[in-house]
Amino acid sequence: MKTLYMARHAKSSWKHDVIDHQRPLKGRGKRDGVLVSEYVAKNHKAPQKMISSDAVRALTTAHYFKKAFKVADEDFTTNHSLYDFSGQNVMDVLKNLDNSQDCVMIVGHNHAFTSIVNMLGNEYIDNLPTCGFVIIEFNVEAWQDISTGKTTTMVFPRHLKND
């Protein structure tokens, strides 16, 4: 069995005069990053490997999950291919994961992540919101064999807020 954790980066800021790749999180994004990562880490096992897009907003979001799950530095990496908006590069990353790792988390971007969640999971969503987290389980032994799996968890920031 292979288990995929996916998190879209938290809410980012457009205020800064920087290229897209360098956009930081907004205050709301930072709060949501803590809220969602801590909730998820309390309710699910830690991934064996975490891979994040190298964009600032995704990497910052990934660090919230890394801290909450207590993922060791050697089990955390970045991959520029996750700075993808169509989904093809994300699929290439997934199909080439190390088969010795049964539970992997990736952090990246829309529209790729909504597309991947809908392609690989069995529950359709219109949009994976910022800092949205999804778990999909696959009844396969090798990552290259993943196709439609079972969406077992969806956690969005709005699910955890009392307002």
C-alpha cells in the first residue's frame, strides 16, 4: 500500500515586488499553516519522506508540516518539478518515488494539485484551497503503478476555524 499526503501551499502575498517563485506567505497563510499542520500531525502518522516545491510559499508551508510531523532533515527535500501548475511534472515526481517509502508527502501548487487530487482520488473537489491537505491511499506496491486510489482525508483551513 502506498499513501500520498498532498498539501497546497498556504495563502501567499501579492504585495511584494518579487517574481512569482519568491512570493512569501501572508499572515493568514502563516496562521493556516500552523493550524492545519498541527491538526493533521495529531491525527495521522508522519510521512517517511517530504518533498516540497522550491517556491518560497510552498517551502514555508512545508516547514510547518515538517515541524508538526517531526520529519528529520534527511527525510525532507525540495524538487523544482513540483513548481508545476499543470500536473504533468507532479505525476512524474510521484511515479519516480522510492518504493521503499510507503508514505510520502508533497507540497506544491494549484492548478496541478486540484487536478492530481481529482485524477488520483475517488472524491471530486472543485478546488483544493490554500493550505488544503489531502490523503490518498493506493493498493499498489510501487509508486509507478498508482492510478485511482481512495481519498481518505481532506482537511481545509475552514474546517478547523470557529468563525
